[in-house]
Amino acid sequence: MVSFIGITSGSGGMGKSSSACNIALALSAMGKKVLLIECEFGIRSHDAILGVRPETFSSFSDYCNNNADLCDIITKPEKSKIPHFITGGIKSPEGDITKALISLKAELSSEYDFIVSDVSPLNERVFEAFKIACDTFLVLTDDSFISLRNSSFVVNSIKETSKAKIFGVLNKVVIDAKEGSPYAEDIADEMGASLIGIIPFDEHFSYSIENGLPIYKYNTYSGRAYENISKRLVGQAVPDYETGNGGFFNKNKFVLKYSI
Ligand SMILES: Nc1ncnc2c1ncn2[C@@H]1O[C@H](COP(=O)(O)OP(=O)(O)O)[C@@H](O)[C@H]1O
Ligand SMILES: [Mg+2]
């Protein structure tokens, strides 16, 4: 059975697209069959983050508008361990997105282990469809007041109408030697969801797109954070790399709680 993971956030620029691509890559590297769908429209970034060109002209929007079949929209890169992917499209779909997601999920259920997609809560029609189709949501935030507050709004809005499991991901964490950093437990409390991962701020994010080599391929704390999130998503009990021996957050006593 395919598991559909929606990656969202309360504020823009929190790392939805980067995380969708890198989690899809990390799951593929574990031998899982993964389909990545770009569900932010107008801007295309997944191909650049993956470092792979799309082989199709048609997009997820075209599929929702009944202008393309699944075989017309999925790029299947030949390189092993790169997820199959669908681009978003220039315009947000006008067709029935819920119906499209449900039929896509049913049709691809035996072919893939995971469907991973970024989705903005600001696109209400798309977000409502995701609340119905997704099995799990990851809600990204940084530790700023506004982002945390907005991420808790998003968590609550998912809880209202969706049966999906919800996990928080704390991204772009900078350890301030003087001030220290907030405890992961406090972040989880404020968001209303347990954390499944913590990703440090990492300057490789800008190099990675320029070099066409995804962040996951760099041997950095953020690359490993994506690996750990992916392992937790398949139910593996990953030692708290972020907090354990030699972990990035060790000296700041981050406590990472997760359950799947
Ligand atoms: N952990 C991180 N460290 C440094 N830069 C990051 C990190 N996560 C994301 N970024 C950068 O932040 C910007 C926004 O990320 P993106 O994935 O496009 O967010 P969204 O899809 O939520 O708008 C991009 O330039 C990306 O490279
Ligand atoms: Mg994006």
C-alpha cells in the first residue's frame, strides 16, 4: 500500500520543496519506490533540486484538468535511486484536485511505496484535497515566533478535517552559543505535533542547487537529518543522531520526540 506524505508549513520559505525532494531521495536510497509530486504552482524547483531534467511537458495541473494521463506526466529518471517525479505546472489546477489525487493514489498504489509532495496551505483548494488524500503530514517551521505560530494554525487546521498523522520538522536551526536554542519539546508543544526531525541551517543548500547535487548527497548534518527523518517514516527507531553522542544538538540538550 502506498503511503502519501504531504510536506507543508505555516510560512513561506520554510523548506517544503527542499524537504520534499530530499526526503524522496533518502527514501529512494533506502530502496523504496517513490513518486515525488510538485504541488506548488507557477514556480518549478524540484528538477533543479534533484539535478534532473523533466522528460514531460505535461504537469500535475494538466492531469487534474483531465488534459493528460499519468503516463504523460511522470518522469522516470534512469539513474537508480532517484525518485520518479511530476512537475507542478504553471497554473494552479481548475479541475477536481481531490478526485485527481485519489485516483492517482489508487492507480499507483501497487507501483510505489511512497508519494511525497510539497503543498502550501495558502492554496486552499489544493490544501483541502491534500487533507483528504494524505496519510501523513510533515509541518515545517523554523524557531521564529511567527513561523511557529503559523505552523500551529496549520497543524490545527489539518486536525480539524483530516485523519492523517501529523509530525513537525524544525528547520534552519542555528545554534547560538550565547543564547542557546529552544528545546525541541517546547517547539513540539507550541506546534501541537511531535517532532520527527531537526535540520540545521546549512550553507550547502545554496551550493547544492548551483552544483546540481542534492543536499542529501553531502555528508553534512542536514543531509543526515533527512536520512533520519526518512528512516523514522518507515518506522525504524533511529537513535537520536541529533541529540546522541557527537550529535549536532548535543551540547544544547535538544530532545527529539517522535512516534510513528
Ligand atoms: N536547512 C536549511 N539551511 C539553509 N538553507 C535552507 C535550509 N532549508 C531550506 N533552505 C533554503 O531556503 C529557501 C527556501 O526553501 P524552499 O525549500 O524553497 O522552501 P519552500 O518550498 O517552503 O518555500 C531555499 O533557498 C533553500 O535552499
Ligand atoms: Mg517551494
